[in-house]
Amino acid sequence: MPSFDSISRRSFLALAGAAPFIFKMPAVERVPVGLELYSVRDELAKDLPATVRAVAKMGYEVVEFFSPYYDWKTDYAKEVRKLLDDLGIRCNSTHNHLESFAPDGLQKTIDLNKTLGVKFVVLASAGKITDLDGWKKVADQLSSAMEKLKSAGLRAGFHNHKDEFVPIGDKRPMDVLAANTPKDFMLQLDVGTCVEAGADPIAWIKANPGRINSIHCKDWGAGEGKGYKVLFGEGDSPWTKIFEAAESTGGVEYYLLEQEGSRFPSLETAERCLATWKKMKT
């Protein structure tokens, strides 16, 4: 191996000249990972502060509260916000019922979410809708609510289930929602339900650039005893390609691990899923 002294002056100068260009290359920004708190709903119902502390201690950076939060008073939401701030984690989004987007419920939605420091107010489920006209009405309601939410510095979003990726006639409900909501309306992708429906999550991300601002990293596996009981990384979802598409095209701002339930207690499940996440992403 040649010594440093044996490197020619010309080679040294060439390397020195290239160095500024090497060090000026932009670093790839790491996308934070969080937990949809439905994953630990049993513990959350018993002791919310202790559960959130446990989740933060595991290394989660973001949490997503789900619909029971809507029953909180503003003072309690302030206490939860202080807890989050003290722990150094964020609540980037909440999951909501349709009532949160109704004209008579929207101001409460705004007040609670602004208090929590939320960016995205997400419809968790539209309920059972059997025709495309019904889905168009949902899109219209969400688009109308989005106008008021935007004036308060918030954005609306929708979280899919399996049915939204199953065609009704010649269209899928998700395509109707995407086509009839504003371009800055978030399409929060639940991967497991998309995969169960036989849809391609990567194609969906690429078809909606900049709108997949968060992803529920819930896995699904075909076969007896699997389904949504598999842990993150144990199912059929092509995670590496999903991450690549989400970060190059989808506009993902944060990921959320989610688990319906597993063979382990909920907090242990959350910890195991995060450990797998770290192995995948490092």
C-alpha cells in the first residue's frame, strides 16, 4: 500500500479540489417514526400519561391519538401537550370520526388539534358506504372542512381500509377520494389493508405524488393465523420499495407503526416493531 508521501502533488491537489464538492452534498433527511396509539389502546385507556411516557422511552418520536381524544376538554388537551413537549415527542395527526368534520363539530376539532400541535386531521373511517356517489359525498364533506381547517393552519386527510381499495363497478373508492379532494389533502396510506385488498401500495404512492404525507406501517400476511396479527416486517408488504417510493415521490413526513394486536402484549409488541424498524432503516 503506498504511503501518504508517495501520493503525487498533482493527485493531492485534485483530491483537495474535489473535497468541497464532496462535503457540500446534501444529506438525506431522516423521516421520523411514530406510533398510532390504537396499537396500545388497552394501556392507554388505563393510564394515558404512563403509556405515552413508555412509548417515548422506547424511542418513538411521534404519536397519533385516535377518536376518543375528541371527548377531551381543552384544558386536558393542554396537559397532554405539556406531556408531549416534556418528552420531546410530537402529535402530528389525529384520527377522527365524521362528526369531527361536521359543521357543528369542526370548531372543537380545530381547538383540540391546535392545542396538541397537530398538522393533519384525519378521517379514520367513513363507515359502510356501498356506492361511488356516497364516496363522492364523503370527498365533498372533507373538501369543505379542509377550507376551514386550512384557515386555522391545519390540513385534512383520509386513512384507508381494505374496502377503499376494492372496486365498486369500474372505480375504487380511493380513486374517487383522490380525484375529488384538494391536492394538499393528505392520503394517509395504511399499507396492510391495501395489501390485503390485493392493491399495489407502491403504484398508489407513485400515482399520488406529494400526497402520501404519512404512512401507517401495519403489516399483513396471507395464511392461517397471520392476517394483521403478524408483527411489522413479518408479513407480505414490500417495505423497502414502499419506503423508497414514499421518500422519493410520496412526500412522506413521518411514519406510524400500527398493530391491530399480536401474540405479545401491546407495549411489548410496540417495542418489537420499533426494533425491526430500526434494523430496516439503518
